[in-house]
Amino acid sequence: MLARSPAFRRCAIASSKGLQDNINGTRNMATLREIELRLKSVKNIEKITKSMKMIASTKLSKAQRAMTVAKAYGAANNELFKHAESTPEQTTEPSRKLFVVISSDKGLCGGIHSSVSKGTRRLLATGSIVADGPGLKAAESEGPNARPAADSPIVIIGDKSKAQLSRTVSKNIVLSLNQIGKDIPTFADAATVVDLIVRSGIKYDSVVVVYNKYVSAVAFEATAMEILNEKGLREASGFKAYEQEDDTTKDLAEFTLANGIYAALTEAHCAEQNSRRNAMDNASKNAGDMIGSLTMKYNRGRQAAITNELVDIITGASAL
């Protein structure tokens, strides 16, 4: 009889509504607490990315000055090979090229590492660093030796590209180096790389340096630079006109290789710092957008919780 009375039903409905309001209030408080913690986390991340952007900007200015100085070494190599008038030997077998892939040990710099890794895989497969693009110097004449040999050795500078290339062409990797170019690269770093290559006894017909070319403040591209070995210099028409000594030609080949690697190291370092600055700038902007979205969501949830509390107070006061 008591359960059927209207007064009891009204009390039961009121108590159920109060219980539901308490549950909703608890959920809102939990949601607001989660949003507040996430907002605090995103703000901390924004501080870190802004600091990294400032550091990368400072390093970029130094890297640009070093790149300008090192370009003279690359220009000297270009002049040497231009006046040597070297022509690739046409053979029925693919040429064995030594690929020197220049990367770094650090991340958080966009697609710097994947760019040279993809370019190296394309060079091994087609002889061109870009899809449907022109090949290397040996491929300009479209001769039978345009495509590198399948067992062409690879020397990698940097742990990031090593991890990427190890998945597909691990058999070709003969030497990997790290901690080179940790700061601004120097000619001593390039000479160390050449010394290790010479001591390893790797056999090759020419050297192909794969690195990221600094295009502009917002762009870079994977580039391949081919450097002749000692045999290529001896057989060049420009060198045949003069009497050559074994030690002199060997030293010249090693020096030109060091020149090319040094120029590539500095330009790749500059492209990396520029890419890291852009990546941190984008991350800071994304964090700012997320902070705005979370702040609006937090304020809406907080206003809704306050409104519900006011409704409860007014309802309770009206009941009295």
C-alpha cells in the first residue's frame, strides 16, 4: 500500500534524481581533473618545444656559416673532375659503387633521415635518387653500367639511417659510424671517415655520397654526389696527359673524397638543424592549438558543473 501512494513515488523519483545528479557531478569532476592534467602536460611540452626551437635556431646560424666555408671544398672537387674530363668505362656488368650515406644520431628533425634512406634504396635499385629522375654521372650516357651492382657496399654515418637501412639492405652495410658531426662537422671528421674506408679495404669503382642538400629555410632534398677513385683519376683523359706517380694519385683520390664528404657533412648538418627548427616550430604551434581547445573544453565543463550546483541549490531552496 505504501509503495503505491503518490507521496512515496515522488520521494523515490526525487531520490533517484539526486543520486543521478551526484553521479553526473562526480563524472564531471573526474573529467575536469583529467582535462586539467592534460592541459598542464601540453603546456610543459610547449615549453620544451619552444626551447628546442630556440636552440636549433642558434645552431642553424652557425651551421650556415660552416656550410658557406665548406662549399669551397666541394667547388674545388667539381673543378677537378670537370678539367679531368673523366668518362665512365662502358662494361656489360654494373659498376660497384661505394655509397656513403650521411645522416646523424639525433631525431626530432622531420624526414631528414628517411629522405636519405629512401634515396639510397632508389639508387641501389634504379641508379636514380628520385623516382623517374636522372641517374648518377655514370648513368648520364645511359650505358650498360648505369645501375649499381647489387652487392655495392654502403658506409653509413649516423645511427638513424643505419636503423632504417638495416631492415632492407643489411647485407650491403660494411661500415657504420656514429658520433661524427655531433656538433659542427670539421675536415678532421671527414678525414677520419676516409681513413676508416681506406683501412677497411673495401673495393669499389667510384664513391657516391648521399646527403640532404640545403635548398631553403623550409626545404631540403636528398642528393647524390659521385667522386672518382684512384683508378678513375688515372684513366681520366685530363690526367693521362701528364706523368703520374702512384703515391700522388692515391693521395689526391683520398683528398678529393675527404673534400666531398666534408662539404656533404656540413650541408647535411645545416639541413638537419633547419628541419629540426621547423619541426619544433610546428610542434609548438600544434601545442598552442591543443592548449586553446583544452582550455575551452575545461571552461565549458567547469561552467556546466557550476550551473548544475546552482540548479540543485535553487531546487532545494524552492522545496523549502
